[in-house]
Amino acid sequence: MKSISYFFIGALVLSAALAMAKTSIHEWDDPVPLFAPAGDAEAEPESASEPGAEAEDAVGEAVEPGDGEEVPLEEEEEMPPDEEADAALDEETDTASDEEGDAAPEDEEGDAAPEDEEEGALEEEPEAAVGEASVIALDEEPELPLAEGPASAMDRVRIEAGVRCLGVWLTDDRKGRPHNGSFIGSIYKLKARQNWLPIHPYVQATYELDSGWRLGGGLTYSYVETKTLDNGGGDGDIESNSIMAYLLAERDMGRFRPYAEAGGGVSLNEFDPHADWSANNTRKFDLDNSPAFFGGAGCAVGLVRGLALDAHIRYVHCDVDGSYIYKRDHRANKDFTFTTSYVAAGVGLSYAF
């Protein structure tokens, strides 16, 4: 039991010694005296306004004069290691922010910061690009694409005029024998008089379709002379002036333009008698005007701009009705029909406007 008591007494003495040693260490770190006489605290009222006075007053309050007993100060709490690390990190962050704050005025006083310059350049570049684009749009006119085909309906229309030299061959030029089943009296043969002059003019207009075909119409004039014949010669000539309208279809194939046409009109007919036959105009043939129908085909070959050579063939159906009139006696008039249908072929020239 004594040994245990000695052990506890020794522990108490050791604890007191450690407490005193620890207190002396704090006194060494903090120069504020642990024990201050009461008169000293009252003698320095003016020092309260000085820096650190509040701390000294707090220390004085902690130590009351009197018995001289030692009053221990509150021990500083030690911070755990994690909190110390966090505090150190906060101090470094505050230091870095202070350095940045000190450096910022220098940037404001001097030239603009590089980042501000880059932002200004980025803001100015779109405006400059817009200005340059507008200048280019005003100075340079855009090139329009070339049209591959006609740009409008009027460009698709082609007006063409031409003339042809045609030979004429009758398709039914004989009938019976003289005074026996003939056309009339002794006339049993007919023969077209050839005229290779350009007396077959025409004009036409066509419209081009997207498929390359051209559709249109035209107007043509033809003059044909037909001789009436018998064994001794003839009585005179039949003169036919035909005016016919037609429709046509044409195919553009580069320089070559094949076509087909069909139409009809009227034939104005007259008879020009021989002087010895008319017997001083005592007899004559009175011819009627007759309808005429035709169909034709051909091909135009381009020569130079607008000018083309035309090869043409057509068939014309036209019969001429008439009456044989006697003036020297009272014989009745005799009616007859001349079959003057023919095939015509030849060449011509045309010009397209």
C-alpha cells in the first residue's frame, strides 16, 4: 500500500513539475508578465489606445492581484493536422490573389492586356469581313450562267420566208380518145408546162418544243400552167393560182431540219385560149374555182446564219370543173372536168429571222 501511495505522490509531483515547465514556456513566448501589481494597471490608463493594449488588459484581468496566487492562462488549442493543412492552403491562396491584385493596376496603366487585344481583334474582324464582302458585291457584277436553251417564249419562235423552184408532173393526164370519152370534144390529153422560175414562195412560223421538235404553220402560193392537147395541137392553157395554208412539224438535227406539212386552200382557175380556137371569141371554156389540198415533205440544210437550202416535194390534189360555151348557135353548154392533180418537186432557199 505504501508503495502505491508513493507512486501516486510521485505522479502528482511529476505532474506539477510538468505544469510549471509548460507555464514557463508560455511565459517565454509571450512577454506579458503573468503577475502584475494592481498599481501598475491603474497607472497606465493612456496606454489603452495604443496597439496591443487590449491584449495586455485581457492578460491583466486574467491575473487578479492579491494573494499572489498564480492564475493559469487559457491554453492555446492545438489544431489538428488536417486543419493546419487547410489553413496553410488558404494562406497561399490569399497570397496569390494579393499578388494578382497588385499586378492588375500595372496592366491598366500600361498597354491593354493581350487577352483584351485578342477580344478586340475578334470583334473587329467580322465587321471588316462584312465591309469587304459589300465592297466586292458592289464592285464586281456576278456572272450570269449562260442559258442552254431559249430563255423566253419569243426566243422559241422562228419566222421563216423562202421561195422554191418546182417542176410539176400531172398524175392523171389522159382520158379516152378525141370525141370518145375525152375530157371535152377533141381534148383527151393534158400536160403541165414546166417553169423553173422561183414562183412558189412561202412564209411560215414554228415554235420549238423541249423535245427538239418544232410545230407551226405557214402560207404558200403556187402557179401552174396546164396545156390542153388533141391530135392537132391544143385549144389553150389552164392557169391555176393556188393559195394554201398548212401545218408543219419540223425536227432540229443540227444543220439538217427534216419536216412534213399538210394543208389546203383554193385554186383560182382561168382558161387562156389559142387565137385560132376561140374563133373571134365565139366559144370559150368557163372554169370554176376549185378546192386544193396538198401534203409535202422535205429537208432544210443550214448554209450560213439564218440561210438554208431547201429540198421539197409535194402532192396537190386539184380538179378543175368547167363548161364549154357556144356563142354562134343555140347548142347547150357542156360541162367537163380537167384532172389537174400533180406532183411537184424542187429546191429553194429560205431565211429565218
